[in-house]
Amino acid sequence: MKEVNLTIPIPKEKVLNLDAGDVVYITGVVYTARDMAHLRLLKLLRDKKSLPEDFNGGVIFHAGPVVKKEDGEWKIWVIGPTTSTRMEPYAEIVGELGVRAIVGKGGMGEDTIRSLAKYGGVYLLAAPGCGVIHSGAVKKVLRVHWLEELGVPEAIWVLEVNKWGPLIVGMDSHGRSIFKDIAQKATTLKEQWFRS
């Protein structure tokens, strides 16, 4: 297990050197995106329309922040990860966009494992219940997309972060998944228990 500092845009080579279980800290521009934002991005791609941001080399955070406007600027009060499995249907398009890291909680499925290997990406685990700590890494809200149409949690928030972490590599670009490993170990233990 190693500790790595990543600066966005993240080069593919840096991601390929990460292994499941590594600890990561991120600096640069991060995009929040939940269910509705992913659906809208998919529609824009299918309709061959321009996207609101260039996600290549970037990081998507599965999160809906708690925000407040102060002196005309948005401030993030709390931002914690949301359950990532809901975004599993979008694994391929996220890879096609060149996203190098997905951040969330709970892990993702086989489509994501394949996409991470195909395009060179990682899934990073952000500790749930630590929304105040995560928000401390946010230095500035740069932009927000689709706020009126989708509302605060589902909008895409463009955030400047500094040394955000620790984040754990839950799924790497080599097909390894700590979530899969844990499930296999639990199954083995259960089978041993029933045989005894």
C-alpha cells in the first residue's frame, strides 16, 4: 500500500500505477455528479451536443453538497459521498469521457471494473459520515451547472480542492476490487461456518 498525491488533470500513467488499497490525495478541479447529472450527460452525448465541462483526466464525485450563498459566492458546508452503485449504468460513458477517478461510497459493479481497465481509471472510496471533513478540502466553488433544472443535490458542482483525502483505491485499473475481495471472503467464511 502506498500514498499518492494526484493533481488534476490526472495522467493515465499515474492511474495505471495505483493498486487497490492505495491511499490517494487529490488537488485540482472535481465535478460532482449523481443520477440525474449522469442521465443528462448521456443524453447530450447521444444527441451529439456539447458537454458543460471537459471531463478528460478529471474526477467525478458521487455527491450532493449542502451549500449556502455568502456575499454572492457559493460555499460548501457539507459534502459527503452518495451510494455509487446507482451510477453503474453509466460506467461506459464515464470511461469514454476520459474520467480518471470516480469517488463515492460502497463500490461499483462489473461494468465499472471493465470500464476502469479499458479506459484507465480508478474508483476511490471517500469515507461516509465525514462530510464536514470532505468540505474542508474544497477551496472554492468555480461553477454550477443545471442548478435550476435539477436542484442542489443533482446539479454538477465544479469544485477546486486541495489535498482532498485520504481516499482509498477501492477498484483499480487492473481489475482488482476491495469490495469484491471482501464479498468473496465473507462467502468463504459463511460456507466454512455452515460446514462446521
